[in-house]
Amino acid sequence: MKFLRDSLTKKAIFLFSVLLTALVVVATVLFRKGVVQVSLWTFVGSLLAVLLFILIVFLLDVMSPLSRVAKEVRALLGGKNYQRVPPTTIDEIGMFTHFFNEITRDLEKISYDVRERRRMTSELDIAAQIQRDVLPKSAPESKGLDIVAKTRPAAEIGGDSFDFLKTADDKQTILYIGDVTGHGVPSGIIMMMVNTLVRSMLSMGMVSSRDIVVLTNTLLSPKISSRLFMTLVMLRWDSENQKMYYTGAGHEHILVYRQKTEKVEAIRSGGIALGMIPDNSLIAQEKEIPLEIGDSILLYSDGMTEAKNKTGEMYTLERMVQSFQKNGYFPSAESIFDHVTKDFQAFVQEYVQIDDCSMIVIKYAGPESGAKMKLSISNEEARTAKTSKIWDWES
Amino acid sequence: MPTTANITINSVEGNNAIKVIHVAGELDESNLPQFESAITPIMEDKSVKVLIFNFMELKFMNSKVIGFFAYLYTTLSKDKRRIIFASYNQTIHDILALVGLDKLVDSAPTLDVAIQDAYKLINPE
């Protein structure tokens, strides 16, 4: 009787056929017996019996399963607890019952995913705030230097960092820019580990940028996978003697604009990225960058040179050098920074930022100048609209 | 615009201990998973003693890819297995030198020299 079970219409037709057959049989029997009249009560009684039969069949086979499903649908729509209904038929009602069960299963999964996503977003927001708090808001006074530094992460948590610190004897300023492979939570964690290590070393009296880089690497390497390394270049400014030194750990070039020649020198920062080898003491070296008044230094992360425009063309070191060479003569670090940024913006335009971008411009203004520093980390609201307009540090 | 790279893997004639991986195009995080899945079986095959990466047609790779090579180097070094980078252009050389990976991994100016170096590594005198 499967052909009946899978359709209400077939059931209705079958029922009608049964009743019609019964009527024909009764009529034939009565006719053969010569009964040509029946009493009113017999007729009404028979009719009632037939209608009752139809009602019972309708209640059992249609209304009962339908009302079970409808009850759970009402509970679902009313935000109350509901249960899945085991289908008892395979007709249209059975199909709706099965559909209800599937829908509720999918809704439960989606609801769980949404809750998880909300929880993770909330935790990421907290982590991003912690990271923003770690990055410097102001910088120690460094006689002779005019500095602008900005960073814009590609995700809630970034892998780029910079910091400006004084040594314990207050005679040196340490500046560094660093870039952990990739971006996101793993990179952010390593960035904060390095930030904490560097600060700790300075507070314990370390002065040499080379020693700081070597010890940071020694402590960091055992803790991280070699896939996740950090490139870094650290400058040490001896404000008493007005001398600049650097130690590289596999970072991008240090660009130096020479006021006298109006040319840019691209100095390889050297060294090896932090976390690649357990001991970099034989490779790390501190070297001097001779500076004259009016010279400028530009430090950046590879998110800038590897940024692409909509035709897929990369910005490259060459463009960075050209821009710095064109704009290095400006008297303040801020004006140099802004003009280099404008050239970058003109190239990338509505850039889909895929890596963290950071840049530091340092102008050597001479020992008589007061120290100026302007630092900026792009704010949270700006990060939500990365692809809709021309790239900027603040949007 | 998606980044594409073409990867082919060969054994050196008569010697399964040396594999040559030819990489053409560009490598970055968008195609790194495919690159990794091609290299991982070789990395896990302990009978392969030297991996030669032929970069003659490789135009660019970014820091995430460098990270994978650093991981590959560290993993293979534990079993005294080696990597050789062959025939890279100036751009690739600059990228490797910037991060310092050239100080860890052997390199060769051509594929033939890399293969000769590989033979010396697996058959030291």
C-alpha cells in the first residue's frame, strides 16, 4: 500500500473509491431484495456513520500529524523551546515534518556559529585594544631628532610594531620598527613578546642595539615556529654625541636622504630575522649611519613596498626611494612623511590592504633643535572601510 | 588579481635522493597553500636527501613564503637533509638576502651546479 502512503491526494481518492464501492454494493443488495424505500432514520444514520468514518480517517491521518508539526513551528516562531517531530508518514505532511526538522537543525548550527563569531570578535576587539595600548602614544625627548611614525594594521591585530625608548642612563634613545610574518593574532602575539623583551632589556641597563637584538633572538627563537619570524631594524641615537647607529635583523633597507647631494642611499639593514636561528650573535652587527644636519632617515615595513594597485603592479623599493628623494628636502619630518604618503596613495589608490603598513621618518635637525615626535596608529573605526576609498593612514 | 605559480617536481636522473622543484611565476600567501601541499610529501619522504629549488623563472616571493622555506630548512636540518636554491634572479636574491635566509640555505648560480653540489652532499668524499 506504499502508493497510498506517499500522497494525500491518493489517500483521498482511495477513500472516495471505497465509499463509492460500499454505496454501490449496498444499493445492489437492497435492489435485489426488492427494497425500494428506506426510512429517514436509516438514511440519516447511514450518512452519519459514513461522515464519522471520514472524520476519523481525516483526524488520524491528516490533522494529528499536521497539528504536531504546527505546534513546534509555533514554539519556534515564538522563541520558545521546540522539539523535532519524528515523521510518521511519507506524504506531503511527512515531507513538511522532515523539512521542519532539517530547518531547525540548520538554524541551530547557524545560531551557534553566530554566537561563536560574536564571542571571537569581542575577544579580538579586546586583543586589538591591548595591542594599541602597547604601541607608543608619545616618545621620550631626543635632542636633535624630528620624528613621525604611523602604522596601519591589515587586520584587527597587526604584526608590525615600532617603539621609542630611552636607555636606563637616559643618554641614548632606541627606536625600532619590526614586522612579524603575516598579520593577525599569531603575529600580534609575537610582536608583543618582542616589545616586552626589548623594554625589559633596556630597563635592565642594556645600551647596545646589537646586544638587544641578539638577546631578543636568543629568548624568542625557542618559543616560536621558524615559519613565524620577525624582521627588525633598531636605531640607537646617542643624543650627547649626536650619532646614529643601527642593528638589522633581516628588515627592509634603511633609506637615508642626504641633504648635501639630494640623493637617497639605500642601506641594507643586514643581519638575520629574529626567530630563524637560535644564535645570531655572529651575524648581528651595530654600525653607524653618519648624519649631517638636514639628513633624513626613512624606515618602513614591506606592507608598503609590496602594496599593489588595481592592475596588480607592486609599489616597490624603487618607487619608495624615488619618492623619498623627491621629498626629502622638506624641513620637517611631518612634511616629508605626508608627501611620501601622497605618492604612495597616488599609486595604490583604492588599495585592498593585505599586509600591515608602517613608516617612520626621522629628520636630523641638529643639536640646537628641540625634539618633536608625532605618532599615530589608525583607529578602529577606520579599519572597517579599508576597501571603499583611497588608502590613508587614518582610513 | 590572483597570483599564479607553476610547480613541477622531478627526480635527478637515476637518483631519487635528489629532487628538483621548478618554480615559475610568483609566490605569496594566496598560492602558498598549494605550494605547501606540493612540497610536503617530499619533505616527509626521508629518502629524499636534497631538495633543489630551481628559481630561474620565479619572479617574486613574499615574507610568508620565506617563512615556509625557513620552516622547511629547520625541519630538514634535523635529519641532516638539505635545500639548495638555484638560478635565482636579482629580485629573489635581494628578498632572500634581506631576511637573511641566504646565510642559512645553500645556493648555486645554475641548476647544473646545484645538482653537482647535491651529489657532493649525499656522497661526501
